[in-house]
Amino acid sequence: MSQTNTTSPPVSKWVRRWLIAGIIMIFFQIILGGITRITGSGLSITRWDIVSGTLPPMSEAAWHEAFDLYKQTPQYHKINYDMPLQEFKFIFFWEYIHRLWARTMGFVFLFPLLYFVSKRMIPKWLGKRLVVVFLLAALVASFGWIMVASGLVNRPLVNAYKLSIHLGLAFLLLGYLYWTYLMAGDVRRVPFHTKNRKWIKALSGLVGLQIILGGIMSGMKAGMYYPSWPKMNGDWIPDVLTHTAQWTAEHIIQYDAYRLMPALIQFLHRGTGYLIFVAVVSLLIITLRSGNATEKLSVTLLFMLVFLQLLLGIYTVINCLGEIPLWLGVMHQITAILVFLLTFYLLYSSKPMKIIQKGV
């Protein structure tokens, strides 16, 4: 199928650099969020002070005040009741950096945007998309606090389902901004064969599903329930999943008191990972037979990333013995982001080209 190339409205190189700076900052924000989650740091700061919370405690008295607030949380009473002040400073650090980075992103987005608008450097189509970017960013931040609040009453950890929504929205923001960057024309576009788009769309759906499952799995610390591979503690399908009596609303909602949901989420996370690998191998075979040089390079790189992601996932879960290994978990998340971005690039490149003024 032929595709029609059209000339997009000129976008300044400084605007494009600003967009890529935003992508990089969101990239690292997701990584910081992962570190915060694995280290159990997310509930260390109990107040949502947008302005006054910019600075960390600056004196020993201020540290003790922050620690006293943390001592009122269920997490402290049920898990960290013997935590000394020095360890509290460690978990406080990661949550503080996570929030400070988010604040910094706000400034990096806002002030250059005001300048670009004043200089009429933002085309109309781009302006509309940037409004969506800001709305998504506000939604991510709001749901971040909703997530944190879920762990400050009764539950000693944040709600895994709310965590997955927060993570999913962050990936949605990243993907939308990355797509906008591609539309801005900084990346030379070599159209892919449209016939491969159905494979790429299916792969994109699987990657999106896997991200949500990964967020829930992280929130439930499901890896610690079945730290083995290829079977799950000796079974291909955990026994708890075959007992109909386990499938109740209480077991689904109160997932930390039962084994049903950790077993199910890990089972689905593994299965989806295998499906993604098979889909990428199939796409690679098709592309090597009929694709152009850019397609072959992109899909080969995707295959390498997915294969690495699969290995990291296996190695992470078999090392979840009593705790989630921090840097393995972080590397697993980094490769997930890279797979997500490359999949978005393939999806964009396989889309029939249309006039960019229409905001396609």
C-alpha cells in the first residue's frame, strides 16, 4: 500500500529539544517511582505540601518531626516498628527525590512553554496536544497522591490496583508525549509496510497489558510468593487458582491476606511475557523477509530488548527470596520502558501518513 508524504508545519529545533527533554524526565521519573516502590519509601512522606514540601528537613528536630508523622502510619506499626531514624532518612530520600523530580518537571515544561508561546513557536496542532500533556501530567500527580493516601489508613502498603493505575497513567503520558515528539518531525520517518501494522497493534496491546500487570505485581509483591521458574513453586498452574472457593470478592480486594491474586497476577504476568516474546519473534520473521532496512533494524532491536526483558524478569523473580532485589527490579523496569517506547515507534511508523495539521 502506498503512503503519501506530506510536509508538516515547521517546528523549531528548540521546541523539539524541549519535547525530548520532557520525555527523558518522565523516563527517569518512572524509574524513580520503581525504586521508591521496591524500597518501600512511598509512605515515608505523609503530607502533600506542594510548596513547603520542596525542601527536606533541615535540622535534627525537623527530621524527628517527620519521623514522628511516619510513626503514625500503619506501615510503621505493622512493618517498620523497629526502624531507626537513619533508615527512615534512607526511605525518605527516595520519596523526596521522586516528588522533587516531579516538581522540577513542572518547571521544565511550563517556563519554556510560556516563552515558546510568546514567540509564536508553537503550531496550533502542537498546542492542542500540549494541553492534553498537561492534563495527563496533572492526572498522574493527582492519582499519585490517591495512591499514597491508600496506604496511610489501615493498609501498611499502597493499594496495588491504584499503584497500577498511577503507573499506567505515567506510561500513557510518556507515550503521548513521545508520539507528539515523533509528529514534530525530529525523527526521520521511513514508512513501514502497513500489512505489518496488525502485528504491531497486537504487540502494543500486549505491552500495555503487561505494564498494568507488572504494576499490580509490584504492588502486591507477588514475586515473593512464587520465586521459582519455569514452574511456580513446582506447579505450572498454582493450586489456589483451580479452587473455585478462592474466587471471591474478598480474596480479590483483600489480596494481601490471601494467595489468590498474587498467584493469578504472577501467572498472567508470566503468560503475557511469553505471548509478547512469541509475537515479537513472529514480527521479526515477517520483517526479515519483506521489510526495509529501517524496519529490520527496529524490529531486531525490539527482539533483543524483549529477550533481555524476559531474562531479567526470570532472574528477578527467582531472586525474590524475602525481598525484591532492588537493582534487578530497576533494570527490569528500564527495559520495559524501552520496549514500550520502541513499540510506540513501530506503531507510529506503520501508520499511514496523513496531514499533521489534523493532529493525527
